[in-house]
Amino acid sequence: MSSNKKYWKSVEELNENSSIVETLRNNEFVEQIPTDEFLSNESLSSSSTTRRDFLKYVGFTTAAASLAACEGPVHKSIPYVVQPDTIIPGVADFYATSMFDGFDFANLLVKTREGRPIKIENNTIEGAKFAANARVHASVLSLYDSMRLTSPKVDSKSATWNEVDAKVKASLADAKASGKQVVLLTNTLASPSTEKLISDFISKNPTAKHVVYDAVSESAALDAFESVYGERALVDYDFSKANIIVSIDADFLGDWQGGGFDKGYAQGRIPQAGKMSKHFQFEANMTLSGAAADKRVPMTIANQKLALVKIYNIITGASVSTGKIENEAEVVKAASQLKSAGSKGLLVSGIQDKNAQLLVIAINQVLKSEALLTAGARLIRKGSNEKVAQLISDMNAGLVHTLIMSGVNPVYTLANSKSFVSGLKKVKTSVAFSLKEDETAELTTIAAATPHYLESWNDLMLTKGTYSLVQPTIRPLFNTKQFQESLMSWNGVAGNYYDYIKANSASYISGSSWNKVLHDGVFVSGVSTLAGGTADYNGAASALSQSKPAQGFELVLYTKVGLGDGQQANNPWLQEFPDPITRVSWDNYVTVSQFDANKLKLENKIVANGGLNGSYATLTVNGVKLENVPVIVQPGQAKGTLGLALGYGKKAALKEEMQVGVNAYALYNNFNNVQSANITKGDGEHEFACVQSQKTLMGRGDIVRETTLEIFNTAKDSREWNPVPMVSLDHKEVEATKVDLWESFDRSTGHHFNLSIDLNACTGCGACVIACHAENNVPVVGKSEVRRSRDMHWLRIDRYYSSEDTFVGDNKKKEEFDGLFGDKGSLGGFGQMESPADNPQVAFQPVMCQHCNHAPCETVCPVAATSHGRQGQNQMAYNRCVGTRYCANNCPYKVRRFNWFLYNNNSEFDFHMNDDLGRMVVNPDVNVRSRGVMEKCSMCIQMTQKTILDAKREGREIKDGEFQTACSNACSSGAMIFGDVNDKESKVAELLEDKRMYHLLEHVGTKPNVIYHVKVRNT
Amino acid sequence: MKKVGNHSSISRIYSFGLALMLTISLSSFAQEPAAPAATATPAAAPAAAAPAATAGGDAVKGKELFNANCAACHNLDRKMTGPALRGVAAKYDMPWLYKWINNSSALIKSGDAKAVKIYEEYNKSVMTAFPQLSTTDIDNIIAYTSEPKAEPVVSAAPPGTSTSVNEGISNNVILGALALVMLMLVVMLFLVNNVLTKIAKSNGIEASAKQPTMPIWKAFAKNQFLVLVSAIFLLLASGYFVYGFLMQVGVDQDYAPVQPIHYSHRIHAGSNGIDCKYCHSSARVSKHAGIPSLNVCMNCHKNIAEVSDTTATEEYSKAFYDKEIQKLYKAVGWDQSTQKYTGKTEPVKWVRIHNLPDFAYFNHSQHVTVAGIECQKCHGEVQTYEIQKQFAPLTMGWCIDCHRKTDVKMEGNAYYDKIHKELSKKYGVDKLTAAQMGGLECGKCHY
């Protein structure tokens, strides 16, 4: 049917006389297209190439290019011209070294391949007592930081070292002539040779002085130690000697007084012959130590001070009045147990108050605590708050002519950074020796590029009586010079720093040789114990009892396991490392107790995409406002206290992705970690990258099995506290371990690997997580991907809170559910169990692929990409994987990780794998996975295979302890033991038979090769 | 970067085939002139040497002695660690030479001007003393060094090339003649046919007219069975070839790229019998066999600056090889005239031949040291390769096949004692293959 409707093309058609309508009727365009403009180009018309020819050319070149692209690439192989005889391509070399960066310290073995360090391991030689923590394990990546300072800069322009030296020497001469101050501002050095160079420097420059500055101060403890023992040091407590440990806000499993106490602590935590140590923790923030404690009491710092005085009264019989103390009963209980333990007792405290630290020494002296008396002295903190304050006022008064800094970043780490900056402007010449062009180096006249510790020579005296050497494991990557080398050239000392240390070392290594000490990495010259000493303890006690409590909230500043003092903020491994307690990565935040959060209307919630959101808060301390601080509601946080981690909020020399968090140093007034703060709710919500949204176990006691020492000792049958799950078979209850859908293979031949994890010894420190990253080339995915639950950690450490006061209470509550409704109804009951208690018990559980003998993942893989080896490993062939993710869905442990993207060579993921320098850390023995494949823990098959091959080549049997995984190697607390269970003499075979042994989700019947040991609490 | 194609391109195969044909056809001629020339050279030498021998030594014995004692540092015509020795008798008198050779350092100590001069000239390196050489021995050696330089024998020079070129032309002529004959035959046939038809026509015999029959392709198309069968056959055949084509994608068997230095395994491992693991030493302990660093080359090539005449082949002349050695010197920074390293080095960028993908882990030491497998098993008869190529396909099937068939060498290795006992009981065999040891598990090579 035709229609007479007229369709209007434009309103113009309404106008009958419009010329435009008329033109458009005949032409496509109203106006002539100005083709002449380009057709008039003379050269075009004279061209012999016709349009057709042009198309032919295009066609042929495209075809030729695509044909050429079909050819495989040509790989070049470039051998050495002269091969160093210590390097065999493909064989790793290990060098013993030590590290100390002013905050962390450890005795290490550095694994190098073809001359580049790729992994940090613990030096296990006798005398090397400090194991690497997560940050030290990650420090190898900081060597390959693309944001490092590559050459010295004078006035922000690249310069040569000769120019730098000339400028500094001229400045020193000028200072000498004018009689003005020359100040060396360094971190704690703990290096005899460096200290000697500095004292030489001071004698050469009479106006010079040395100021030691620790970003995170331990000044109170140092002052107390100094007044008792007469030198500036810290006590190197031996926790393995203590049966009763009372800690008052000392996170000794974290960074308290440098950390590194976990090994000794864990020794006493494994029940042996019915005995284990007992640990009381009084603290404000929830810390690793609090999580490990048998009895944890949340307490404000003000109360802790009184509690300390109370304990002092009870132990020494003094009678300093304390007034009312919260939870006094617990304090008294701890004190009386401590007293009865006598020399087997130990009290430690992290209260930043000299009087409190004096009381700690006093109490331990009265107890005759072995942990104190046999301890040596740590020399890893020497900073003095007064001297730093004095320096800043001197600078502002214009008294400082030349300021030379090394290893410090005061512009970032000082609370009164503004006055430091204004003082810096009055300093004529300022030099910052730094790895990066950080906040301080940006402002100084000279930014002197220093090498990383893996490129440097040094000697260290971490504790009295030990001498460690730091040796380079790679040639300096950049045009850098050590602070010490510069000091030598300013002092007019010839030679290099290596010769200088070597010459100096003779007095420290008597009875050994330089080569031997260099090989071992450490030399123990003698055991030093603390001599007697005393101070006015009673005076300290009464002063402490009268110290003023904070106004408003107590803000307790702390350092996180991930970033510590913030030196390695540009390290993606550490940024992505989830905090052991909150399980949040890529952030710092203020922790608030549930009680205070309710009052302030602060909240955390899980949003639709599974991510965690939190309110923003504004913190005000002493007039300084910190806005938009994200809030985490922290179970166990003492009411009236707030926690905030230092080390975040850095901006200079950081990739954009790493510029996360807020700078808590701005609130670190007078180097006091406790500040009076006000907190108000801010606008908006913060999006966290939290890897664990569930908080409690919901009474599923078979995941983390826990019992008390009392039950453990008195129960006749271990099944009472370590029950075997039962299932119904033919309507009869039978043990789940006896039922099997599959026929088992004979696994008695050859090796059969098992990994044992003792939940009693695990402190949640996370060293294993980073070691796994380094060994297995685990990619970093970034904050937004972690938020989407796409984190790639092969090994995670789950953290659970109890919903009742104890986990045992949770189990009981669940068992007693009766019906859906009512008091004991499961409907409401499970809802209650989702939220943790105000002061919950905490348990850590490292979970990686369980390498099930009857693996659910293997049966569902459509392409047989995951299969089982007879050595017990569940193997993953990446090149075979097509990415269906069935395996991940079928895995009851949720340990499989999918590569949603290409994480290397991809600018969308601008982390270390995106630049040539960062990729130098990649382990050449492990494949770098591509997009679209599943990956997971391989039980470090490359390491077990290497051990086997070494034995075959040498024609010998393998001894127990030779088989290791990256995580078991990194675990200094002895929580992770790896080995061959077919070797009946091995430790792991013994652990497999232990009565505390259980498998995770045993009722599923997967028969895992990872075993756990029931956590026993000494309540 | 593009991959450099195999050298066995079609044209090469073609020319090689032609050459092969020619050599076979001409072998009877080529052999004959060469043989007398070869025997003639040594025969001529003593004759020529006799007048030159000043001290009346025996040059043949001298040559033996020279090669045994002196050749490590001296050459007749070229400066090496020590000076070139041809005509040394003309420069120094015999008694001096006796003293020098028997104990040069004593001579230097005595302050002999000539001795000190040589000592200074050669970087103060002391010549090994040869007290065991008697004066007659030395006379013999000097006699050898006094021989005049053998002129290259023109008549004996590359007999193969010249003759083959000549014969090649004549061969072409024969081929041409044959083609001509063929053409003539065809033409003749055509003519005969024409003549016959004409005769038949003239005789009135009509060639029977062709019945209009169905063309064969139409008949074929009509027969559905035949169509079906041939379609299936064609599909199967094309499937076979497509599969074959796809399966060789990424398999670079016989890949023999042009290398920056023409390194001949034939000369090193073949003629000179150098052990593979002398240069590829890390194969014993490492996952990589390792390309030897240049200092390893210089262990020998410090003294070997040119190849011997017998090393040269028809394809590669002596001059060609000598030029390649010069490339090594350039790369390692060796100044031949001063016999010193200049310090200017430029690493050699070899083209990697065996490229395993990243996801496959292979360890040389496992196979070389533990299993004791000959290198040739996977790399072919390397000692015959002029140009190194990839011998094995390096596919997973190839690996697996060997793991299935090969017995693990367990004797005398304490690691295997227990597992061998258990496994041999389990499988009821005395020898165990790598597969029975678990050598087929994915995770053993892919991680």
C-alpha cells in the first residue's frame, strides 16, 4: 500500500522558496566540496602512481609484512668474553651477607643467578641469629627499583662525584673558617668502620658533630638502658628462656625494639612434655603478639602505665600508689604468675616512656630473669630525640653551615617537618645520601646516590659480641657511591672502603680470618651478658604513676608488617602484602574499636562486588589535621584508643600506584607513639583492598583446631580435642579418613613430600608470603584487582577471630544450637557468630595448595592440565591450561589463582614486571605465567627437583632437611617443616604421626599432603 | 627479527643434486690427477731441502722434533708466542743456538746481548729450556727450519673445481644434444603421422569419424559413488597434509642459521677430536650446556691463528677459515702482532639454535652427568657438522619417546639404590625406564 505521507527531511523544507532545499534535491551537499584545495597540489597530479597502483602497493606490503611475521623470532645467545670462574650459567651462587637499614636487620644468604641477586634466604650458620622478616625478604626487589637515584645531583642537575666531592670539601673548609657547625645526620649505623670514619671526620672538622636519628624512635628504652648500664643499647631478650611472658604494649613479634624475637618465642610455644610458655599481653592495638597471646587484655596506654607500676609493686614489694586500674584482676594474676615464675619470667614493654622502661629493667632484675640476664645488648637503635630537636632549632637559628645526611628522610618522617624544611633553607650546603630522590633529597643542595646494601661493603655490629660483614652481590647498577667512600675522600683516606673494613676487621675477628668471616657472614667473638646496674626505680615508678593520661582518644602509632617505617614504599610486593591482622593491602587506616565506632557512626561494610568499604575519619592531633583517613573497625582494639600505621602517605620517588595511605608521621609529635587525638566522621567511603571479608570461623572448629593446654595434657585420648570427622557409610558412622571414593596409589616408593604447619609456632609474620613471591615469580596485580578478589598470592595466611571470648566457646555455641528460633536458635545464632568479639582470640592459618592425594581439581580439568605426581605434588602444567577455571571452583581450599590479565610487560600493571630493571628479580627456573591460565602453589617443585638432581649427580642419598620449599626456608619460627615422609627418620614423618596432626577439611576426604598441628593455648 | 632460513633451500638442494651427479659421473677422472700430486709433495720436499741444510741435519727428523717440542710456541713463518723460525740459522750461529735452546734463561742471565734483545722483545717470557735435545737433534730442527717455503703447487691446486667446471659445460652439451634428439623424434613422429594420413586419404580410406561419446569427466560426475569416494579421499588427503603442516609449526628441526663466526664443529670435535665438554663445560653441572666464553677459545687459538692446508674443503678455503679466526681475535681483543690483549672486546652474538619454550624445563647435567647420555644422541653427529644445526625436533613427543625407551643408569649411584630395589620389585623388572621412575609426569618438566 502506498502512502501519501510526506517525510520531512528538515524544517528547511517548510520554506518553499528555500534555495537549499532545491540544491539538496539534486546534490548531496549544499556547497561544493572544496576538492580543488588538495587536487590543485601540483605534485599529486604529476605523480605517476595511480590510485590502483597505490592500492597494489598497500596490498603487497601488507601481505609481505604478514608473511614475514609468520617467521619465528631469532634468539641471540651472548656468552661472556671472559667468564668469571665463580659463575656457571644456570647454577645459583649463595653469598653470606647481612643487612641493616636503620630499621630492619638480618643475617642473610643471597641467592644469585648469573650475577644478579634474586632471592633472600636466612643465614643458618651458628651465630647468625637474626632471620629475615617480610620486608627483608622483599628488599631484593628494592634493589631493582626503577625509581632509584641513578647518579648524584647538584642543585637537581646530574653531576659527577668529583663535582660533589669538590663542593662538599669547599663547604667544609668554609665551615671551618667561619666556625659554624657541620652536622652528620644519620640513621643508627651499628657499623664499627663507619663510626670510626665519622669520628675521624669529627676530629678533622672541629665544628662537626654527629646526630643519630631513628625515624621510629626507641629513645625511651635507650635512655633507660643507658641510665642503668651506661651505654646506648637495647636488651636482646632471649624469649626461649621465659616460661611466663608478660608484655605491656610490646609487639615483640612485630617491630618492637627491632623485632626478631619470634624464633626464641616460638621455641617455648610448642608444647613439649606437657609444657609451654604462657603469654599475657596488655595492649591497645591488636598486634601479632596480642594475637599469639594466651591471655590478651585490651588496655589504654594510660592504664598500661598504671598496670606496669602495679606489677612493679607486686614483684618488688614496693608500694607506689596507682589508683584504679581497669582489669586489675588480670594484671594482678599476670604479676603473681610472673613472680612465681621467678627467673623463668620475663616482662617487656613498649611504652615510650623512660620511667616505664626503667621499671621493665627493674622488674626483670628483681625476677633475675634469665631472658634478660643471659641476653646481650642490641646496637641497632641509637637515636636521640633531644639531639634531633636540638639540631632543628640550631638549623633554624642559622648555626648549621653544612648538613650531611645519610639513610634518613627527615622531611618525610619528622612530625615537625615544616620547621626542618625552614631550617634546611638556612643551611648553606646540605647533602642527602639516599637511594632515592626522596622528600629530603629533593630539597638538599646535593642528592648523593647511594648503592643498595646488596651492592655495598660494610661491617655491622648488630649485637655486642657479634661482627657481621655486608658484601656486594652485584656490581653497582648505577653511578652510586657509598656514604663511607665519600667520608673517606673527605677525610683524605686513600683506597676504597673494602680495604678500610678489611684493615679494621682485624681487631674484631681475632681467632678467625677475613675470608672465613666473609664466607660465614658473621663472627661471634664472645657471649656478652648484661652486667649489673641500677637506677632510681622507685622514683621512676611514682613518676610513671602520675603521668597524665591523654585527652580525648589515645592515638597509638605503630608500624605495619608490610611497610615498616616506609623506606620500601615503592616495593610492590610489600604494598600488596595483606596486613596479617586486618588482611588489608595497599593502605593504612585508623583502627577503631567496635564500641567507639558505634558512637562515632563509623562503619565497615562489604559491598555488592565483595569489596570492603569503610568510613572516612578526620584525625586532629595537637592542631594538626589529617583528613580522609579510612577507618577499619578492629576487634580487640582497646576502647578509647585508635591505631594508625606509620610509613604510608609517601609521595616522592614513588610510582603512582604506590602513593597510598596517609602520612602518620605528621602526628608523631615529640617521637611519642601515643598522642591525644580527636576523631570525627568524614564524608564518603573508602574502598579497601581487603583479601578476607569473613572474620570468624562460625564455630567450624575443624578448620583451625584449638584446645587448651589443660585439656591437651589431661585428655586420655587425643581424639577428645583432635577428633577425626565422621561420615555415614551404609547408615553407619565411620571415620572419614577410612572412606574413599578412589583407589589409592602406592606411595611408599621414592619420595613423598609433606609440608607440616604448626599453628602453635606460626606468628603470622608473613615472611613466607614474600619468599613465595620471590621464588615463584608471583605477579603483583594492584589495588583494584585485589579488591576484586583477584590477588595472586599462592600462600595466604588466614586470620580468624573468635565470636565468643574463645574459639572453644564458638564451637560450644554452635553445638548447642537447637531449632531455628529462640535463644539457642541457629537462625539468629549464626548471625551473631559472624561478628567477632570485642576482645577475640585470634588464630593464623597459612593456607596454600594442599596437594591432595585425591585432588578434586584434577578430576574436573577437561584438558588434564593439572595432575598428580607420585611424589605427592599436585602439578600444574600452565601450557596445557585453557582457563576454564573448573579446578578453582572445585577446590575446597580456594588456593587456585587465575591470571585474569597479562601481568608482565603490561603498562596497565606498572609494577616491577613492567620494567627491565624490575624483571631482573625473576627466578629463571620458574615459568612466568601468561594471561588466561590457572596457577597455584607447586610445593616448590623446582627446589625439590634440584635437591634430587644434586644428590643424583653426587651419587648419594638425600639427608633430612635438604628438601625445602621457599616458605619452609623462610620460616624462622619453625612453624613450617618440609620433607619426605617416606624417609621414616625425617622430622616431617615424625610430625605426621604427632597426635596434634590434622588435615584441613578432613571430612572432604581429599587426603592432603599439607598437615596442620592443633593450636594449644595455655589459658 | 626474521628467522634466517635453512640453508637447504630448494636451489641449494638442486645444485647439490647436480654436483652429486657430476661427481659420480666424473669420479673416475677426478681421482687420477689428484693422487700423484699428493704423493709428489712430500717426495719433493727432501730434495729441495737438501741443499739448504747448512749443518747437514735431517729435515724429516727435524720436522718431527719441531712438531713435538717447538710447535706450541713457534711457527716457521709466523710470529706466535715466540718468533717465526724459518731461516733462523741465518740470523744466529749454531753454537749460540745450542746454548739458547738448551737453557735460554742462563744465556739471558749471562748478559748475552742477542739473548737479552729477544727476551725484551717477547714480553720477557722465558722460553722453556730443552736440555734433553742433543746437538744433532738441534741440527735436525735447524735443518727443517732452513727449508725454503714450499711454493704452492699450481698444478695440484683445487683439481676438483677446475675439472668439474669444464666437465659441467660438456655435460650441458650432452644434455642439450639429448633434448635436441628428443625434439627431432617428436617432430619426426608428427611428420610420419601426417604422411600416413595423407597416404590413407589418397588411398580413399576414410578415417572413422569419432562417435560423440560422453566426456569422461561428465561420466565421472554422474557416478555418485565415485564422486563420494574421491571426495572422501581428497578430504582425507588434505586433512593429512594440513595436519602435517600444522604439526611442524614451531618445530625447527634442521634449523641452521648463519652465525656471526663460521664455527666448524667438524674441525674442532671431528678432526681435532676435542671433547664436547671441554668447551661446553657447564653441561656437566648446569641446566645450560653453555656457549663457551671467548677465553676458552683462546686457550688454543692463542697459538692457532690459521688452519692447516688439509683443513680446507672445496666449499671453504683456508683463507676463509683464517678470516673467521681473525673474527675471534677481533671479538676477544687479541692483537696478533704484539701477542697481547688490547682490552677492546665485543661479545659475539651467536644465534641460538636450540630454543626450548620457557615452560619446558630441561637440565643438561641430568642427562649428561647422571644419565651419561652421549651428546650426539640429541644433537646428532656434531663432529661432522660444518654448520651446526638442530638435529632433534625437540618436541614433547620426542622427549617422551626417549623417556619411555631409555633405561635409567643406576649402577654405582647411591641415590638410586633404594628406589631401584623397590621399583624393580614393583614392576618385576631389573632395568627401569625413565618413565617408570616418574619421568613422564607433567610437573617434572613444566613448572
